[in-house]
Amino acid sequence: MPDPVVVLIEDEPQIRRFLRATLTGQGYRLFEAATGADGLVEVGSRQPDVVIVDLGLPDIDGIDVIRRLREWTAVPIIVLSARGQERDKVAALDAGADDYVSKPFGAGELLARIRVALRHTAGASHEDDDAAFQVGELRMDLLRRQVFVGESEVRLTPIEYKLLATLVQHAGKVVTHSQLLREVWGPTHTDAAHYVRVYMAHLRHKLEAEPARPRYLLTEPGVGYRLTTE
């Protein structure tokens, strides 16, 4: 397999230097851009496997960069930003980002997020993986609409099933409350976040060995949920 290609859109030279050493040392091919405009060109010409983008760029806000990328590419986008407020995370994820890492950050955490993004891309390229999902004891067959924990089939209500299927389709990524509401309940329910909390609690009681300490259905506080892939 060729070395994965990463495009980094970041205006801070010290962070670019740090990530250059970190990523190239791990076998990634890194291409850099210090502005949003240059970053869009790099993504178009390099066809990367992952894009890392800062929100506070000098010319174009990072949210707008994400929106422009999502007009034509499904490449995994990881936000790396000093904006750590809940509203910033939600805005970036709703714009189309797949993950969000706040500055200051550890190299190990970012590398792990990149690996998750690459695994998700690899899985999406195989038709069989689109029809089935498994992590640990949890298994979902999307063709037969069946869910198992170990060898036992779990009966879900239609809403519970649709909620889990939506998380499976975005496995490894943070899915915001508003996105879940839009995809599961429809566009008229985007302000009813309590729906998601109630049904997520139902899912955890049916699928998790310890619902209060979930292994699979993880909460991203104030933002949404993530179905783990590990």
C-alpha cells in the first residue's frame, strides 16, 4: 500500500514544522498550505487520503474551507483548532468535518484520529463492509436488518434501528445531535435534542454490557455521539 497522503492547511509555522516531523516520521506524505485558498488547490491537485485544517486561517475561515471541500470530495477532514468552544465544534462537524482535535494537542491523539479516518475510508471502499459492521461483540447486518451482541440477536424498535444504522454509516466519526435528528427524525425535528438522548439511552441498555460506561456508543459532550471502530 502506498504511503497515505495528508494535506495540512495551517498558518502557524511552528505547528507545520511539528506535524511535518511527526507525520513524515510515521510514513505519511505531507503537503502543506498556509492559507485556505492554497489549501483548496493542494487538495484538488494532491487527492489526499486525509485533510487536516485549522479554523483560524488568514484568508478564508476554516468552516468555509470545509464547506467548499464538501461540494466535491468526501475525503476525511480533521479539524485542528484552538477554538475549543462547543459551538465551534458543532459548526465544523455540521459543515462536513469528520473529527475535531483541540489545540494544544498530543501527537499520539492526532495520529490515532488519522488512523481511524483511514480505516473508515478503506472500509467504505468495500461493498461488503457497507452491508455489515462489527466491533467487539457488536455486529450489525444492514442487508438483513439484524443486530447481534455476541451470538444473541437484539430486537430494536424502528427508531432505535435507524439511529444505530446512522451511527454505523458514520462509524469512527462524531455525529452531531442536529445531524442525527435530521437523518433519523427528519428536518422538522432539529431542535429536539432530547429525542436523541432518550433513544441513545435505550440503545445502550440493549447493546452495552455497562450502559453507564459504554464501550461502543460514546458521547462527545455537547456535540453528539461517536460509534467506536476499535
